[in-house]
Amino acid sequence: MSEEERIEKGKALRRTVLGSAYVDRPGTSPTKYQAAFAKFAEEHCWANVWIRPGLELRERSMINLAILASLARWPEFEVHVRGALNNGVTEDEIHEIILQAGVYAGIPIASEAFRAADRVLADATDSDPAK
Amino acid sequence: MSEEERIEKGKALRRTVLGSAYVDRPGTSPTKYQAAFAKFAEEHCWANVWIRPGLELRERSMINLAILASLARWPEFEVHVRGALNNGVTEDEIHEIILQAGVYAGIPIASEAFRAADRVLADATDSDPAK
Amino acid sequence: MSEEERIEKGKALRRTVLGSAYVDRPGTSPTKYQAAFAKFAEEHCWANVWIRPGLELRERSMINLAILASLARWPEFEVHVRGALNNGVTEDEIHEIILQAGVYAGIPIASEAFRAADRVLADATDSDPAK
Amino acid sequence: MSEEERIEKGKALRRTVLGSAYVDRPGTSPTKYQAAFAKFAEEHCWANVWIRPGLELRERSMINLAILASLARWPEFEVHVRGALNNGVTEDEIHEIILQAGVYAGIPIASEAFRAADRVLADATDSDPAK
Amino acid sequence: MSEEERIEKGKALRRTVLGSAYVDRPGTSPTKYQAAFAKFAEEHCWANVWIRPGLELRERSMINLAILASLARWPEFEVHVRGALNNGVTEDEIHEIILQAGVYAGIPIASEAFRAADRVLADATDSDPAK
Amino acid sequence: MSEEERIEKGKALRRTVLGSAYVDRPGTSPTKYQAAFAKFAEEHCWANVWIRPGLELRERSMINLAILASLARWPEFEVHVRGALNNGVTEDEIHEIILQAGVYAGIPIASEAFRAADRVLADATDSDPAK
């Protein structure tokens, strides 16, 4: 697979996992820095790691939530709660991942992670056309 | 389930996951602090989190490796590499978890995690009677 | 002491330390995740650690502020500034704890901790009926 | 150099690096804690480290951005993006520092750092009288 | 108090807290970096923070152990376990501080902190002339 | 530049910065995990970040030491102290970087970083044929 093919495959996977509504969300046009980061993330995260075989997408999502919660990276954690739901991780499984992080990374991590996950679930409900 | 039953169930699960060879490893008699920690860990980690339904043991092991690598907790990471192998996580899956942590928690995390995992695999090979 | 008694004792202590105004603060009804976290925190933090003898409550509060500041857990830090004041830690002692954290955890920690403590003190003044 | 001279020199350097507009920014009068932190920072950071010879100011700014990004200290990071621009670090160099932190401290660090830097650049543009 | 007096007072306090046996421990002559760090630590930690009134030394030791454990700074933690014992913190109180850190900073922190504290206690026993 | 060219350029740069003595150091043949990490590091760090224009190599080395010290990644920090010396960073500049990290990331970081840097300098002296 050429580098270009790998990057295209990574971009497509990013769209599948995070959803077109997120990837194409309207907003102000990106700054120079935002555009640079998007390119960097596409090449490093999606084209190099997410597209690898060896773990199911559902498992990568679980692992990613565990990493992001442990490091208290809340904006990125929220993005990947959305991705995890798209990859078939259930709300109850997210609950278990957060409790496990609470014991191994400290209880305030669980407190902040539950709040961040709640924000995503509230958003999902708000924008649900079937609501 | 009473508290006593839960703690007994947690102890039994700890033995299953980490293995009797590890739990009963010979050594100097534990200090007061070591005994206190063992009790604390049994009650907090094993009786409260590990025995919960909602995730397969194999998934809990994957998540735990992701948390411990992200936080650079290497002695505990080594213990849980052993536990992950016992819970059916393969060497190749451990490899993927470490690469994912390397991208999201920084590349030196991958470097140190691979070294820690190698120490466990070397030990496992050394003490393998079938070798 | 049975598990139930210990949990009840932990809940009562949480109310004493954080104050009824905080514990019963009005708000939207808790989400499923919030309710799960409250139960987890009551059982792990309050029923298992805070109720232990061996340290005065005032000392536990000081230690807790030091831990939460070092890890930059600001929402939880704010809750425990309030608890520390209730446990008899003075504003000047909180000042000293933050300076100590500034030297050992890095000066930006002191900057953020002073800001978080100021928010709590401003709230306390605003809602003080004797003001 | 006496302690008083060193502290005066540190204060002057702080004003040069962060700019008078920042140091004298209007606002509510500082709380007791804010005043204490300002004194602590002047004595520890500026009078003890920043005024040292051995590195150019431009290099100290680069190093400082790397430290603050790695530790996710965003409010302080924003202050020092402004200082770095004053010390002659270019926007493109800030871009490179953030990418380097993204690889060594994890990609969510780059995401949050780009956002924080964008906020500073947007502010700088807004208040630019020549705009 | 002049800067010189403050630094002298800090040095004397460091000797009181850490003990002459530690401060004057024989060894190879310090490298240039070691000498630079000793001066930096004396001026920043001891002359600026430890000598401040506002907290008892015993309380500063407790807080310091909490900070160092939370950040997993084990070599410095060991030095301050020794200092805490000298300042009147008991082994049982150190035990409580570590458990509190285990809940708020994650259980592997408690595991590593107990091991580090055990090393100090073993050393203290070995070199105790009354043994 | 094709992906292959970029990776070759990254490998060559790694050899220049870290030195052939390090890259070709004799040892046991690498494990599967070690080989996987070397490939990952070459592609992510060297071929993607280090070869970028926009910062001098000397500046990248300074920034890298600041990042690795702040995160307490000591084995990787040691590798890059060696690289920094090869890139023209002086021992006195390394000293300044460590002091700056000591103030912004906490004083134990300076203590551990000076020790790690001393190990590298001692090694360099031991193997210096001109000694």
C-alpha cells in the first residue's frame, strides 16, 4: 500500500469512526494551525495506527478511551466517546472503562470522565432527529 | 453478595488472572506495609472492579495495560502483562496496545512499554518447563 | 463494623466535610453516570479512606489538597478547598500548601491552584448570609 | 547583585517579555492569593531563572513552551506564547515546537496546544491597532 | 532577614530535617551538576518554602509526601520519608498518607510508594546502632 | 519526497544525531518488540518530525530535552542528552534547560534530570579515547 493509499484509507476510517456529522461540522474556516493539526492527526493517528489490523475497531476505541481518560485529555476524550459509540462500544461498557480508570488513575479521573461522557450523550440526544 | 463473599471472589479472581506462581511466589516475609497494600489492592481493585460484569476479562486486561502504560507505572504494568497473557490477550495484541499508547501518550511511552513487556516475556520463557 | 454501617458512616462524614449546602445543592436530576459516580465515590473515598482513624480530618484535608493540586485536578480541588475550610484548615494554611506544591510540582500548578481557591472563596463570600 | 537588584531586574524582564499591555491589564483589584502568587512568580521564575545568562531569551521561550505544552498547563502556555512572540520566536517555530511535543508527549497535546496558540494569535490580531 | 541569612537558615533546616548522616554522607566528590543542584535546592526549596512560618514542619512533611507520591517522584520521596520521620510523622501516618494517595492518584501509586517507604525503613533499621 | 526517501533521510539523521556508536552498539539481537519499536520510532519521530525544516537541529535538541525532562522519561532523556551534545548544545546550556524545567515542572524533575545527564557525561568520558 502506498503512502497516499494509506492516508486515504486513514481519512476514510476517521470519517467512519467519528461520523460525517462531526468531520464536516460547520464552523468558521480553520486557522492555519487547525489545518496543520488535522493533517498531522490524519497521518499519524489514522493512517499509521487506527488502520492497522490486529485489534478490532471496537477494541481500539476501548483502549483509546482508557488512555485519554488516564491522561485527562478531555476534549479528545469527548471526540472518542462519540467514536466509541459508533464503533459499537455500549454506554455500559464506557461506564466500566471509566470505573477501571478511576481505580488505576485516581478517583478524580472517574469524576471528570463521567462528566465528559455525559456531555457527549446529552449532545447525541439533543441532535437525535428521532427524539 | 456480602462483602466477605465479594472479597473472597476478588481474591480468587486475582489468583486466576495473575497465576498461582505469582501470587504464591517465594520471598522474604512481607513487611507491614506490603501486607497492608495487598489487603488494600484486594479490596479496591479485585473485589470492587475486576469482578464486575460488563466487560470480558480479556477486555479489562487490554484496558488496564492501556491505563498503566499511559501513566508510566512500569512495575504494575509488568504484573498486568502477565495477567493479560493469562486472560487470552496475545503478544500481537499487546504490541498493538503499546503502539496506540505511543501515539496518544507519546513515543517514549512505547519505548519503555516494549522494554517492560520484553522483560515479562523473557521471564515467561525462562521458567517455561517445556523450553 | 458491617459494610452497610461503614458506607453510612462514610456518607455522613461526606456531608459533614463538604457541607449540606453542597451535598443537597439543587440542580437537574443526576444522569445515570452521575448517580453511578456518586455511589462509587461514597464507597471508595469516604467509606474506605476518609473514615479511617490515624489522621485528623484537618490533616486529611491538607494532604488531599496537596494531591489534587499536584495532579491538576481542579474541579475536585475546588470541592476539597471547601471541605478543608469546613475541617478547620485556614486560608493561610491553604496558601502555604499551594506554595509548597508550586515548588515541588512546578510553578504553573501554584498559579492554577490559587485561581481555583479564589473561586471557592469568592463563592463562599457571595453566599454568606452575614455579608 | 543584591537580592533587591535581582528582583527588580526580574520584574523588568517580565515586563519586557510579557509586554506592558499584559502586565498592566486592567481588571478587578487582585485578591490576596493573586498578589501572593505574583510575588512568588516574580521571585522564583523571573528573578531566579529567566534573568540567568547562558541561554538567549528566544531559546528560553522555546524551551518554556515545550515544558508547558508537555504538562498541559494551558493558561500559562498562553501567557508564554505571547512572551515567545515578543522574544522573536516566529509563528512557524511555535508550530514546529507543538508538533515535536505532539510526537513526544502524545497527539492530544498537539491538538490542545494548537487551540491555545490560536486563541493568543486571535487576541493579538483583535487588539492590533494597525488592523 | 537578608538573603544570606535566609539561605543559612534554610541550610540549617535542611540539616535538621534530613539529618546530618544524610547531608554529610560520604561518597565520590559531587559533579558540577550535583553541586549546582544542591545550591538550587537550598535556595528554592529550603530558603524559600520550608523556612516559612504558617505550617508546622510535621505538616509540611506530610504535604510533601503527598505531592511526591502523587507525581511518582520516588528518589525524592525516599529522601522525604526520612525527613518526615525526623519531623515526627509516624510510620502509621505515612501509611495513611499513602493509602489516601492510592485512592486519589491511582492504586499503582500506593504500590510503588509502599515499596519506596519500605526501603527507607529497612535502611533505618540496618544503620540503627541500637539494633 | 517519497515516503521511502523520507524514511531513509530520517534514518540517516538519527545516525548523525545519536551517533554511530549508539546506533550500532553491540548487544544481544533485538527481540521482536525491540525491532518493532525501532521501526516505529524511525518512521514517526525521525522521518516525520526531526527532518522537518523550521528549527535548527540544535533547537530541536533543546526542546526535546525540555519535553522529556518535564515528563520524567529518563531513559529517552539520556539518549537525547547524547544527541544534544552531538548537535552542538553545550553542557552549560543543558544545565540551564534543566533549571528551567525544575522551576516549571517541579524541583524533583531537576534533581532526576541532573543525575541522568551526569550518567551520560560520565559514559562519554569513560569511552573517550583521548582521556
